[in-house]
Amino acid sequence: MTYATDRLHEEIAYVAYHFHWSLEEILDLEHADRRRCTTEIASLVTRAAEG
């Protein structure tokens, strides 16, 4: 099963925007690790908006 290209680009942009990581650093992550980063970023953003 292949991961949707659009979804991959969304993850890359999201992580790059919030963590300021390079494309290479993000693409070096395993898929599960990259998804974990996006989940953690979303949690941080939600908490900041509530606080």
C-alpha cells in the first residue's frame, strides 16, 4: 500500500512549519514517527489556543 502523495506533502509542510526541520530531516523519519510528530504538534497547537 502506498501513502497518498498529497497526505505526505501535508505532513512535511506541517512538521517543517512548526519544527523548522529540513525536508531531508523529515523524509528520514519513519512513517510512524512522522505521524507521531504531526499528532504531537496538533496537541501543542490546541493547548496553546486554549491557554
